[in-house]
Amino acid sequence: MKEHRDTINRLSIDLDEDVQRFTVYADRLENKLKARLVQKLDFDDLRCWAYDLDGVMIELYWDDATGQGISIRMMDEENEERLREVGEKIAKE
């Protein structure tokens, strides 16, 4: 997994370059980690699904314009280690 900062300095963790696997990661968030889907944005060139995971908001994100593939990010900078843990858990088959 590759980490980087987005345009507003949030930690973002790249999971996969294959956009077809977006729903695989969504399924893992919902079923493995019991995250609750709270918002879903789907467009031709962008997908952003927001999840509540034990009170922490996590976004599963893909934006064709960035060319970075599927990633996860969160709004709360204080929980960056938690984001890394989530990334590790949903990246595993």
C-alpha cells in the first residue's frame, strides 16, 4: 500500500489500480469491519463512498482524473494510524 497526502493534506492510502475492484473493498469494509455506509456518490469518473466505522468517518475513493486508483482516506487527522490498520485489513484477501 502506498501512502500520500491529498490536496488538503489528508492521509490517503492507495489500495488498488483496478477500478473494477471498488465494490470488493466496499464489501470488505461492510462485512469484515462492519462499517456502515452513510453516503454514496457515483459518477462516470469518480466514486466516493463514506463509511462510519465506530464513530470514525472513512471514505473509499476513486477519481479517474488523478490516475491513482482506489484509495481510502479520513477526515480526522488524529486517527491516521487507524486508517493504516483499516487499509491493511481490507487489502487482505
